[in-house]
Amino acid sequence: MNLHVKGTAVDPRSRCAHYNTEVDIIAIKFHCCQEYYACYYCHQDHADHPPTKWPQEKWNQQGILCGNCQHELTIEEYMEVRGCPECHHTFNERCSLHHPLYFNI
């Protein structure tokens, strides 16, 4: 399975022009369009609509993609882990600072 991740200069591990360190490997399925984007700024640059946040009652849906192994996580799972439960690659812990951009907290 190879899901398409949209954005600016997205590499095969879902890193983009905005976030491209070794641990910046997740993509987020935006609630508004159900499309994976590498980050909030990529959605702003490429989508033709404003983003909407995931409501908490839908956090049981798959909304996070590990760019290392293509494993999809529910938002609930993602909120509870520090890395991919499938391939064990570490995620960027600082991404939690951006949760209010994506999720109704």
C-alpha cells in the first residue's frame, strides 16, 4: 500500500519543504477533505478550501500515516504513542505542539 501524500516537495517518507528532519515522517489526513497532507502549511498551499479540525468523537478513525512504513493509525493511537507501533520509527515529539491545528482538543 502506498498512499499519496500531498504537499510541497514531499519525499517518499512524507517529509516536506516545511518539516524535513529524520523524525518528521507522519502525514495527516485532513478532516475536511479526507486527503493526506504532509503538514498544515502544505494543506494551506495546495488545497482549495480551509482546513477543519477532527472532532474528538471521530478520533477513532484512521487519520495519521507513518511515512516510514505506510501504517495508518487512528488519531487516538497517535495521541498515545511516541513512534509507529508497526515499524517502531520515532515520531517528532514536537508535533504535539501543533495538535490544535488539526484536532479539536
